[in-house]
Amino acid sequence: VVGVPLAAAFTFVARGMGRRHGWLDPPGPNRLHLAPVPRLGGIAMYAAFVVVALIVGPHGLALAGLLVGATVIASVMLIDDIRGLSPRAKILAQMVAATIPVVAGVRIDAVSNPFAGGVVELPLVVVIPFTLFWIVGMMNAINFLDGQDGLAGGVSTIAALVLVAVSVRLGLSDVATLALALAAVSLGFLPLNFHRATIMMGDSGSHFLGFSLAVIAILGPAKIATAILVLGVPILEVAWSIVRRLARGGSVGARDAQHLHHRLWEAGLGQPAVALFYYAVTATFGVVAL
């Protein structure tokens, strides 16, 4: 109830600030918008989420790890949105942010066994690197997805709602509350970001959403597998993009227009149709996961 209007109000403020200070994303290669657009939407979602989480969230070390890590990644990527950062600096920021919830005790100690049922306990030597890999990977998955109007925000909303449903079924009301808060702030931002977008989430937004989805998915059994399935397309997109760029001798962090959503657009689908296609695929995978 609080998250949607709060995120919408913060997004209006962020859009005005972006226009006033000239913090805009210009048109250019690998970009589909035709006019400069403010790119401060991510900080609006982050601020709304922090407020809602502190009001209704389960106070404790796990929430502190989530919020402090989100603060680090949103703040650093906000600098990237305004001034630009090197790929190395961004990777370092991702690693620092991912380490914070791990230190707070948010770790992948076990994974679901899809063949025999139950869970497989992981040795400590695997737990920390696997958790870091998961969180950093999810940040990049949502970041790579953020290439068209409404795409990353809508997919993240659906993924968060699936985590809500799984958490409720498992009796994890605190985790469900956090996932619902994340869905609400993303949904509050989405109307101004859907085609034709008047504000973008920027790297601060895509990294915040990916980080939050990754951490919330760890807070309880059976949700890692759920998140992997629901976000299967963005996760595979990251893997394929890395292989494609390395094969061509380019930088892994370099932008290109070879993502699936770019190819669908080039094939003749409009941006709204591409977004709705992704929403349908994500929702379908969500139903399968449930």
C-alpha cells in the first residue's frame, strides 16, 4: 500500500532533478530512445524501498545486510549514472556490496535437490564464493536486461511477486514482506518507465533490483531455484553475452546491441510488445516454479 505511491512520488522528484541538473541519458548507438531522458529512477526505487523496509520489514542482521549493501551499490552506481565509472570500478563496487550481506550471515548454505528432493548442504569453502557469485551475477543479469523501456522493471516486479508467493507457501512471512516491498517500489516506478519512458532506472536501479532480488531469494529454502527459473532468460542472456564478447575479443563490460530484446526489436516488434513478451515468459516460468 505504501510502496507504490511512495516510489511514484520519489520517481517524479528524481525526474525533475535529472532534468534540472542535466543528468540525462543521451540518444546514441545501442540506445533506443530518441531524446535525452533522466536516469535517476534507480535512486527513487532504492529510497522508497528503504523507507518501506524499515517500516514493515523484519528488523535484524539480515535486513541490515540487505539495506547496507543496497545503499552501497545504489550510491556507487548513481555516480556512474551521473559521471560514469570504469568497468573495473563497477565490478569492485559489486563485490563490496555482495560481501556485506554475506558478512551479515546471508549465505547460500544449501540448495534444493531437483532429483531426489530435499536439500544438499554445501561445504563452507563453497558457500561464500557461491553466494558472492550469485549476488554479483543477479546484478549483472538485471543490468543487461535494462535495454528497453519497462523491461527490467516489469520483469523484476513479476519475479518479486513470485518470491512473495513462494515465501507465503513456505510460511516465511518476513521474507514475503520484503519481496512484496520490492515489487511495490518497482511497480510504482514502472508507469513512468514504460514506453515512451520519461525516466530511466539507470545502473543504480538495475543493480539495486538485481542485488535485492538475489539477497531476498537467499532468505529461506527453495527460493534460489525459483529465482533461477523465473529469471532464466536474463541469466542465460548474461552467460551468452559474456561468451559472445570474449569470442569477439571485446570487453565483457562493453555495451552492444546484440541482446535478445534488441534482436526482437530489430525483427519488427515494438518496445511495448518486447516488454510484454518478456513479462509473459517470466510469468510463465513463475507459474512453473510455483
